[in-house]
Amino acid sequence: MRPIDMMVTDLNAEYLGIPRLSLMENAGKAVAQQVNKIVDSGRVTIFAGTGGNGGDGFVAARHLLNMGFKVEVILLAHPSKIRSKEAKKNWEVLEKMRISPAPLELRIIEDSSQLEPPYSAVIVDAILGTGIKGRLREPIRSAIKIMNESEALKIAVDIPSGVDPGTGEVLDVAVEADYTVTFHRIKDGLKMADPTFTGEIIVSDIGIPIICEVFTGPGDLLRLPKRKGSSHKGENGRILIVGGSAKYAGAPALAGLAALKAGADIVTIACSESAMLPIKSYSPDLIVKGFPGDHINPRMIKKALKIIERVDCILIGCGGGLEPDTGDAFNLLVQEIMKMEKPLVIDADGLKLIKKDTIKDYPNLIITPHEGEFREFFSLKSPIIIEDFKEKVTAYHSIANNIKGVVLLKGPVDMIFQGEKVRLNSTGTPGMTVGGTGDCLAGITASLWAQGLTPMDAAALAAFINGRAGEMAEKEYGYGFTASEMINFIPKAMSIPTITSGIT
């Protein structure tokens, strides 16, 4: 498991209703129990940092006291610098316990000159967790050296401090643990690290349901790359939408506006000349390129390819119509896009006109069908009617594996498939049966992919955001909201504090 996957799962567990304070309690208790398995009494020194890893150490200290151990906790910073609110709460508990007869000693070390060799049978490394990268600062660096010089048994919490949680590399110094107690699943860095640092690896269950890895949640927002302060226009996603005809000008406009609201910098819409003015009337934020005719046709290919060269992701289908030469244009474009290995999202009319055999082996692909489009695309003769939900997911997954790209199947519970991977999304509302919400989803998907997510992560997160925006729109307007109104809730739906606090 990648460190980011663990962070996502933690937050999604909280969204499900499992407080991170409970997970920290279970993690700290697991560490204490492991200490008690190895030695049955004596003195334990816990070196703690200011994040969640330190919080696990604070909890372990409390449980070790209950088991009869003498405990020394060394906090390698001033308590005001504790970053995790759960860790802060557990530190405050220890401070209150210090006035009791319990054999507990709390020390605050802000300078490496204050460090002394610990005289304990066991040392617990609760300094740095899976969210830390880069070179070590003082007094952490000196603390690790002192720990390694000690003959005490050393137990690392989640990952030895100094070991890169993603790669297993040691850039400077790292704790040489005899045991590492990690949580939920083994981290990638532990698998790749030198056993000199990890020792024996023990994976402890801390009560995170597996469902938190399958269902989407606000934790998935953590996958979005942080924007650089120096970033410039276009660096955070350029998208081309190929769609829009005399009959259907709204679909590409909705997709484009949703893409912008989801964070893309620039959205260009390549449409028929007849759709250009209606699309422009939706918003001045959209760049609209009209091509001769009242529908998309092969005459636009040459100029469209020049735009495609400059964008990060292409969305094909929204409002394109079903004219035969529109199908010719779509299929020719797709073949060129595949040669360029560009990210490609196909929705709506694109799914009806683009041949499955053309794209089935293209991995750089996301398709976003609803039930009917799914059946038509995969040439199914009849609906899939299965009562058991798990069996239904398995059946759809088996069919989706006929292509190498991602399938985002829209429904009451969205299903996202690629290879062996399965994600599910339960956000949304019956009010989203209104026309245009699927176009919004396609636009959000293209936007997230253009911003740097993997196609699987982009599709899963897009489903969550789109459904969440729909829920917010329903709360504001009731069932009678429009896709245009729903779009305005996309930024709020992407706010982690708003979601986890329950404020909508």
C-alpha cells in the first residue's frame, strides 16, 4: 500500500463514521501489546514526534502503564507544535496522568544538546510516520542516532523514522528497528526497505473496514497534486472537448464549465459552427472553436489535431449527435489521439459512435456510460438483472475487463473498473436524473485527469465530487435543480473540511 493510499483510507474511514481518534487508540494499543509480547516488565522509552505517529506513541504509553511498565515519553518538540488534533488530545491525557502515582515521565526536547542515552529495556520509535519525506532535522536526527547506539530492543511505529515510506530508501539516517508494527496493510516502503531498518514486520488490524478502500470518499481528494505558488496559466490542466451540434449545444458547455469548476485552467470546445454561439452564450470562460457545418464532421480533423497537440486531456462525445459522418470524425480523431498517447475520455454520443474494437486495447482511456450505453457499447443483448449487489458488481466487472481502459458505470451506485481494480461511489441523489449531470461528470473526470491523477483515481474521485455536488444542490433547491445550478457546488464538494465536518 502506498502512503497516499493509507492517508486516503484514514479519511474515508472518518467519513464513514469511524473517528481518527478511535483509529489512533487502536494503533497505540497494538504497539503496547507487541511490547508486552516481547518483554513482560521493565522500563520503556518512547521517542515521539508531533504528528499522528507521535499520537500513536502517546496512546501506547498509556496502555503500557496499565500493563505495569515504567514509561518515559520524549517529545521532540514543544507541545504547541503537535500538528494532529488527535495526538494533541492524547498528549493532554498524558499530562493529566503525570500527577498520578503512575510511573510516567514526560520530557520535552527541543534541542539535540538536551538528549541523553535512554536506560530502558525497550525503545519505541514514534517520531515520523508515512506522511514524512526528505532529510531529517534536529533534534530528530540526533535522537535516531542515540536510539541506534542503544542496546535496547527497538520497535518502530508504522515505519522506522528516516525510511522513505514510499520507496524504502534512507537518505540520511534511520532507526534500526528490531520490530516494526504497521497498521491495516503493509506499506510499499516497508516491502522495499533494508531489513536492517525494519526488523520483523507485524501488520496490525486497527479497525478500518475494507469498504473504506473500495468506496470513494473525501480522502480521495488528497490525491490531487498541490498547486505550486509559481504555477502559470495552463499548468493545472488544458482540456479539449469535442462535441456540440445544432441540436445539442448545452452538453459540451456544461462539461466545460464543470471541468473549470473542478480545477482545470483552460477548456476549449471544438464544435460545429451552428453550436458555437449558443455555447459561447453559456460563459465567457470557455474557448469555443466552431467548424463548418451543423454537426461535427471529418472536415474539422486537421484543425482539431493542432489543438489536441497542446492539451492534456480530450473529452469526446458530449452533444455530438448521431450523424454518420460525426461517427467518422470521432473514429478518425480517436485513432490520431491514440497515436499521440493522449488521455481520452469518451461519453454520451461518443460511446454510440466510436467502435469498441478501435479503443479496447488503449489503456489511456476512460469511458463514462450509463446502464443503456454500457449495454450498447459492449453489445449486450439484454439487461443484467442480478439482485445480489456483490454478484452484480462482479458481473459488470467481468464485462468491463473487455477493454484496457477505465469504465465508469453511472448508476445509483457508480461502479469504476480497470483490470483487477474496483471502486464504488454512493454519493448522489434522485434529483440528478435531470439532463446534463452526466456531462458534468465527464467534464470533472477530464479535469482531474488533466491535473495529474491516474485515470482510475480521476474517475473514482469525479464520481464522488459529482454526486456530492448533486447532494448539495438538492439541499439548496430540492429535487428541482438543474445541472447548471449543480455546477456551482463543485468547488464546495471538493472541500475536505466541509465534507468531514458534515457542513453542507
